[in-house]
Amino acid sequence: MTRRATGRGALLALVLTLGLGGLGALAGCGTDEAPDDDSTVDDLVQRMDATIGGPLHDAADAGGIAFTSGTRRMTICGEDYAPVGVSVGNIMKFQAPADLPDEEALRAIGDVLTGDGWQVEQPTGERLDATKDDLTLSVQAGVAYVVNLDGECAETSDEVAKSHDERPSEKIVWDR
């Protein structure tokens, strides 16, 4: 009888150890390696600003489209209860070109982006899509041109992700 109790006790101890250890591993999942500061988000924003200030300016000039407004928004990526980082999205609006058909304007924009190292899908109809590293850029032509510049999730701690999610949208500055 003593052996049986000891066997059950050892089994219970083993189950508790494995169970609590597993819970500890799950509780720390995704946060052990994620920085507890803004460094990954700052890096993503800097690369987006460099894209906006350089090749996107050149592409807008080549396509004959003029900047009218833009907004940057940061949100949590992952689940609300388990954020893993910050997603940064930029949406910009441009006046349609006065002297170029959409197809030619998109081709000119694509040529500039390709020259800057972007992988550009051949424009189809009124849309152009491009990628570079972890950034994606899309241009939708029409009465106005809408450009979206997004990045993959910048991994951070829960606290950093939540603090960025609580920030209001900000205007994009179109200066070089």
C-alpha cells in the first residue's frame, strides 16, 4: 500500500512538474526573444520613411501623380489577448496623372521601384503590387491613386505592442 501511494505520489509529482513547466513555457511564448523596447518598430518605421522619402517620391514623379494626403496607423499583430508585435500601415492618396493613361503611369511607377530593388508584379489593369524584404507596396489607380505601404509584424513585448496600438493615427509628411 505504501508503494502504491508513493507510485501515485511520484506520478502526480511528475504530472504537476510537466504541467506547470508546460504552462510556464506557454506563458513566455513569443516574448522571451522579442525586445522590450521600440527598436523593431522604430526600424520598420525608418525603412518605411526611407521608402516614402526616396523611391516613392521618384515613382510618383515618374507616374505623374501628386501627393494629396497620407496617414500612418499602428496596430497590434497577433491576438488582442496575446499580442506579438506591431503592424504599421501607411495609406497615401495622390491626384491621378493629367497626361498619362493609368497603364503608362503604373508602368513608370513600377520601373522606378524595380530600379530600387523592389520585386514588382506586372501591373494588371489598374493595380500594381511590389515587395522588398518585409515591405509590401500596392498602387490602385482610378480617379485618385491610392498607395498602401505595409510591413510585416515587428515583434515586440506585449507592453510595447499595446502602447503602440493606443496611439492615434499620424499624418505622413511628404518632404524629402
